[in-house]
Amino acid sequence: MVNPKNTEKSSNSSLEGVLERITFYNEENGFLIGKLRENDKSEEIAVVGKAPKIQCGETLILKGKWTTHPKHGNQFLFDKFESKLPASAYGIRKYLGSGLVHGIGKTYANKIVDHFGSDTLKIISEDSVRLREIPGIGSKRIKGIRLAWEEQKTIREVMMFLQTYGVTDALCLRLVRKYGNDAKSILENDPYRIIRDVKGIGFKTADKIALNLGLSSNGSDRIDAGILHTQQEAEDEGHTHMDRREIALKATALLETQAEGVEKRIQTLIEETELISTEPDWIQLPTSWRAEDNIARSLQSVLKTPSSLPSILIEKAIEWAQDKAGFGFADAQTKGIRNALSSKVAILTGGPGTGKTTILRAIVSILKAKKARVMLAAPTGRAARRMSESASHFAQTVHRLLKFDPSHGGFTVNEKSPLVCDFLIMDETSMLDIRLASALFRSVPAHAHVLLVGDSDQLPSVGSGNVLKNLIDCSLFSVTRLEVTFRQAENSGIVNLAHGILAGKGSPPSPVDSLDKLNPKQDVHFIRAVTPELCVEVITKLCSQILPKKFSIDTKQDVQILAPLHRGTAGIGNLNDQIRDSINPHGSTLTMGFNIFREGDKVIQTRNNYDKDVFNGDMGIIDSVDSINGKIEILFEGRRIIYERMEITDLQPAYAISVHKSQGSEYPVVIFPLLKQHFMMLQRNLVYTGLTRAKKKVIFVGDPAAYAMAIRNNKTLVRQTDLIRKIKQAT
């Protein structure tokens, strides 16, 4: 990049790169403010000047001078411009490099577009034999390209249109799946609609498309979209309602417009019920308002309705359960059983090893002996299977319990057609966000009992809300807290460390600097690796050599890496690439955007697919890859599921996943990278949650100082919710 300090007074500087974003455009005089990225550079440069009829994705040669804006910093003011490569060629390059066209990856995409430019599509469609002009492309590859090209006629135009505006391959496919052949028309006529309809598409992407299509920067559609996006961002952080003034300030900054106009539009959105005013100074999205209201009303209905349970002499039942178990229960365990059987809504909370399983098994045994209709549920398949084994009674996921119907887009079990049960036990309740909790509680018949089991010290749900904590804090339900550890002998290191972490004074074993010094008899380890590069090297060696050879552990089946961040050298993306190459280097491969899928890879489903009966968080192993037709076969717990090319975007490599994704699951061995570079995520409950996912062994790899930072940091983000007020209001 030209150094602005050396050229600030020069009027004949030049700049070449791709126009990535248009932040302001005046259609009348062509005045433009945009962001340009030089070739192979990551930094965007602010450019200002007149450029009529210009589009995102064009490669421009600009002539002008550098200047410094008091607010926006260095800018390049241009008075002349030349379009070297049209936006269509940019979109073609991105599309071909996405991996969607078999036989063309990023390398060949660049070579083809560099050679044929904007005529590339015509060459592939009408004269594909000319692709032989590109070194390395032979007749077999050309045939594969032609077949893939013909198959994708319906999505090609939309994909290239979208990728011109920086939409990722995965999101492009989601839009095509959502809108079909209408995608381009919808984008051109109502670009802000995609923010509401497709999760993962943000305001900036939609705004980029809208501004380049000539929509007004101060139009009501744009301001409304900015306000709703700001509210949605707050929800993505876990809040269910937010201070009205804070939303107005953030939306004003996002839109770079006048605060007065934003305030007026907020009031209009409230009047049009696009936003709900929960209190004078708080606002909420209608979906969140309904979810919290449904939870409050449903639970109050259960509380007020007489029980349908057969008569149970609770103290005698507890004695019977103790005889059946072969040991006496602790006072807290007895209290938990008593509260669950006597209260219409009860909560059981505690960390690992505190006796939750013993209580569940006893309650289920008592209820089955009384021939009560009891149902068990958990948020994930793994959690449901674990619950079923520990309670000796069938358990299922919430989604299967409530019977989602894809054709109607909702659950068929609801308040009009409730569950047929006398007692519902919900495990891992901390994972429930307000929407899933709303669907669950609406399905509970008013005469039934509800027992909510969970660990309130774990990370809250991925979705918005803090349901378990809110229900505990509202003081209207019977709560049993388990604090005494019973699982000392079985899992002493992990359990003891977990309780020490909660007390703010947990410390792992003394770090070792060499993998040779790992003690197979320990269940908690800490390997010192203070740089991201060394951390990745150590984890790779653990997975490929030490664990399988020294500990006889199957890395693919029994080991799970839980990383705090997605990006960076020690982030989830790079860890997946490195582990794949080290333990699964061979086999047919399919590339989709930034993700590589290879036969034998471990993968995770990232969204609920009700048609395939595969849900967010389910893990499987790729059994076969058909790279020619773009298909993958995956084994999910013995079930073979076929993914078409358009569905593969729902998958992610899963050698390494986030701690949030691990909730509700247990793994024999957990590897947990912890570095100072993770400082934004270093919190006590993050380490606690990751640690308690391990059944037999946990291995921290990183900087002991980062571990200490996390344990000291108990100032987690307080989620703003309105559930407690609504519950009390419903009494």
C-alpha cells in the first residue's frame, strides 16, 4: 500500500484494488464513499470521489491524493478512475473458487478468469474445449466442469450476484435454498428482507446490496432494518429485551445518520408491533415477548392446577428407593426427591458428582412403581442417551418429544395437543433458550409435574435468555441445590477441580513442558505451550501420536478439542485443518468454501434438519465422499444420512468445536487450548463448562497465566431478560 504519510500532499498517487463496499452513494452526481482492498492485502482503504455507475466487485485503478479526515482517518481522494475488471468477472472468480463447480478450485478459478476475463461464462457454456488453454486442465476435468455447470443453471446467476457483494458461499446457498429461483428478484427489490429470513445474513451485507442498488441512505426501510438488526444483535448476545435509548444510540452509529430519525422510526416500529415496549424504556422483539409470555403463563398454569399423580407416601417411597439402590441417600438428595414429588414445578441444580443421577434414578423408579406416566427429555441426542442410561428409562430430545412437522414449520405437540404424561423431567436445562423453553412448557399438560435439572454455573444457552437462572431467581419454584461431592473416587481430579474453579481457587496440576512427562494415571493435565503455534503443534502431536500410542485412546471416537475462539492460529478452523491432516490425511475430499470434508472426518451438524432427523450439535463420521456429484454420506450413531451439495453447508468439521457446542455432551477425553490470545473469552464459567464435559481425562494446553486469568474472571455478561417480571405478573 502507498504510505499516506509520504504522499499526503501528492496529487498524482495511484491505487489499484477491488471495490469491496460502498458506504455512501449519491445517484445524482455519482459521489461515492467506499472501501477498496488492494490485491492480496487484508486492510480496506477508504476511497472518496465521483464514480458514476460503479459497482462493488470492480477492479479499479484510482488516481488522486491521500488525505486525513478528522473523524475517519486516512482516505484516498480520487479525481480519475478506470475499471480494469468488471464486477461480473469478480463474481465469476468468487463463484468458481467456491468449490461448487467440481473440477475448479481457487487456483484454477484464478487462472481461468485471468485468461478469459468476463467471457469466462460464455467459454464454459459454449466453448468449454478452450479450457485446455489453461495449463493443467485436461479433457476429464473439462467433462466434470461441464456436467456440474449444467446441473447448476438455476443457482449460478444468484451465486455470482451475491458473491459480488461479499456473501459467503454457505450463506449464498442458504439464500438459494430459502428463495429458490426468486432469490435474485427478492434481493433486488427488498434486500433488507434477507436479514429477517436467513440467519447469518447481517445488516452490513444487506446494506451493501441495497446501497449498490441505489436505495436511499436515509430511507425508512434502511433505518428500520438498522434498528431491528441492532435489537437482533442484542438477542444474539443473549439478551431478550434492551434499553430503548441504548438501541437508538447503537442504531444511529451503525447507520451513520441522525438520532432524531432513528427515534421516530423506533416509535413507528412499536406502533406497528414490529417492536414491543415492555416497559417505558425497554423494547423487545415480538418473538421474544411471546416466548417469555408463554413460559410465564404455562408455568403458572401448572402451578395452579391439581396434580394427576397417584397418591404417593413420599417418605416411605424414599425409603423404598434407598433399599432398591442399596445405599442411603444424603440429606440433600432426599430433599431433592421430596421436592420433586411434592411440588408441581421443581428445580434440581448442582455440579458434577453431586448426586443428580442418583436422584433422577430414584424419582423415575418411584414413578414407574406407581404406574405414573413419566417422560424424560434433554436438549441434545447425546444428553438424552446419557439420561436414558442413568435413569433406566427412555429419554429423547426436546425436538423429537414435541414432534416437529417440517411441512407446517412448527411442533405438533403444543397447548392444543399436549404431552400425555403425569411427570416431565428435563435435563441440561441451562441449554434451553427462551424459544425452545416456550415450546416445551406450552406442551406440558397443566395437571403434570415438571422437574428441571441442570447446572446453573455452566455457560447459558447459545440462544437468547437465561431460563434456568431466571426460574431459580424468581423464587416461585422449589429449588434444591446440590453442593456436596459424592463422586470422589471415581473421578476425583476433574470433579475436585470443577468445584475449586467455582470457588475461584481451582488450580490444575503443575504444568509440564514435555509430552513425555504426562502421567497416564492422572485425569487432569496441563501442558505448557505459550504461543499459538506451539499450542497447535502440541495438540496435533497429542492427537496423532501420544494419545493413541501411549494412552491407547482412539482420537477420532474418544477425544474432543474444545477451543474458545473460531479464528486465529489456535482457533477452531485451523485446529480442524491440522488435526485432519495429521490423523486423516488420505481419502476422497470435497471442498465447500473454506471447509474441507474428507472420508473418515468427524463432522457436526450446525442447524436442525427435521427432514433428515438430524439436529444442531449431532456428530457423525463421513463414510464416503462423491466429489463428482457433490454428495457426502455420514454415519450418525449407526444411521447413514446422505447430504446433497446444497445441504453440506449445514456441516462443519468437528475435531475441534466451541465450548458452547459441547454443552449437553460428555467425551472420554477433552483437550482444551487456553492462551492469552483468547482473552476476550477467558471466563470462569467457560473453563468450568469445558472441564465438566470430560468423563475420564482433560488436557489443558497453553499458558498457565491464561488459565489463571479465566478463573479470576467471574464477571460474565449479565443477560437482560424480562422473564422474571412476566412470571410474577402472571400470578
